[in-house]
Amino acid sequence: MLWDNSPVFCCAALCAAELKSVVGSSVSFPDPVKERAFFSYRQATIASVSNGTFEVEDELYSDRLQWSSSTGLFTLSQLHKSDSGLYTIDSKKGAVFLRDYTLNVYDAVRLPLLSSLNISSDSCTLQCSVNDTELLTLSWFRGDECVKSSTSAELSLTVQPGNHTEQYKCVAQNPAQEQSVRVNVTTACQLTHTTGTLSGGSRHVYILLLVAFIVLISSTILLFFNSRPLEGEPEEEQPSAQCEDSPPSSTVVLSKPNTSTWTCPRALLQRTTRTITKKLDKVIKKSSSVLGCPLDSVREDALSALESSFSDKLIHPRCGR
């Protein structure tokens, strides 16, 4: 029986190995040549190797086509889109073979651009876009799962509140290259819980509380000055009396300017504090119903401290400690 050792050939379009790369990069043809071979582009020889010597026969490739004597590989660099096409290596000595390669050169993939659309408390829409669309695919990934994909130049994704902590990324890719951008949903959608930013209802509540506090202070000061005798007005001495909250051993002399009975400012301050406390509690209850959540009532110790502070500074000269 005779064996046919001659090489078997087939249609180049069917048997050619496919190589992919992008503009500006380089590509190596995977079959090594060590002794004697020819390198062709579209059936025209552009370089050859003979006894370890490499020679470029087409000047268009003189600066871009190299052959490595150590690896035996042909490498084409500084690729242009016009470099796409059919290449052939015809090895005549050593490892004898004939290989065809189809090279496709694509535009480099640019980094996707991200933007935020339709931000609300319920959801946030993220948009990923690119300028070049040649055989390009845009995809949204949540973790390692592809949740949306398109061949258009823009692709949007709506993120629900429960998914704000998930890891998202937008991937732009063509057959030769891909670029991706990771997204921090909280930052991109401005979903931070801003401390100190109040809703309309909360602002109204705090304004009411502030007004009530100002009224408390103003009333206390007004009562103090109204209880003092006018400058230059003669004071009549009255029997000694004791203020309600003064120590038992402390006595004071009360004056009676024009009214029937004069009361110590500290006693007035105590009664005023109790009255304002009740009013403040009403404001707080109303505020609680507006906000839909319970609010603490006025702290008794806080008002006692305020009362003590004013008593020390505004006590009437005739009302001793």
C-alpha cells in the first residue's frame, strides 16, 4: 500500500486561522519558522527567511514586520485597519507546512462614559455610552451577571433602592478588545443620607421650636424688667417677707411701687417657666403629628437649669438668696 505524504490543501477562507487585533497594536502569527519560509499577504510575498536570515521584500513593511530567530514567529506591528486580510506562511524546510491566517483589525475600544439620569428616592437610571459603534457591544453587569446588553451607542440601566450596595460595571467590547468602568451607585446617584438636610415638614417643626424658645427668653426678661420699680420712684418699706423658694433663713424686704402686691421675680420666673413648658409641649405634640413620629417632651431638668441661670443673673436686688 502506498501512502500519499503530500500536504492536503483546502479553501483558504474555510481553513484559515482567525487573528484579531486593534489599530496601533501588534499581532504575532502563531506558527514558528526556523529555516526557510515565505510570508505573504494576499498571495504576494512580503518577506522571507532563509538559513536564519530575515529579509523584507515589500518596503511598506520594512519598519513594521519582524521575525524572531529565537521564537521563529513573524510579528506585524503598528497595525492599520487596511492590514486586515489573508496572510500565508509557506515553510519549505525543517517543519514543512502551509498556513493561512485571516487578520481582522478593529478600532480601539474607548472607555465608556457614565452619566446619571432620572434620580429619585425610588430609583436611579444610569447611562453608559461610547462614541464608536463599529461591531461594538455595550453591557451592564451586576457582579458577574450580565443584566443588560445592546449593540447601540447608549445603554441605560435602572437601579432599584434595594440594589444600591451591589457592584455594577459597564463593559464596551468589540471582537478584539474590551474596556470596562465600575460604578459606585451611591456616589453616581447621590444617594447619601445627608446629615443636616431637613425635609419641609422637619424645617417647620424646628422653626416652631425655635420661635417658642425665643418667646420663653423674651417673656422672662420682660417680666423681670416690669417687676422692677422705675428709676427715681420712692420705695416704701414693707414688712419683711420670704420668697417662695428662698431658704428658711433668708428674708427679703418687698416694695410696693403702685400695685397692691409685688411678687419676687424668681416666683414669677417659676410660674412663667411652667406656663411656657405647657405651651412648648403643645407645639411638640403638634410637630409630632406633622412628622408622623413621636418627639420627646420638654425636659424638666433643662428648663430648671435655664430657670436657675436666669435667677442668678436677673434676680431682683430686693429678693435675696
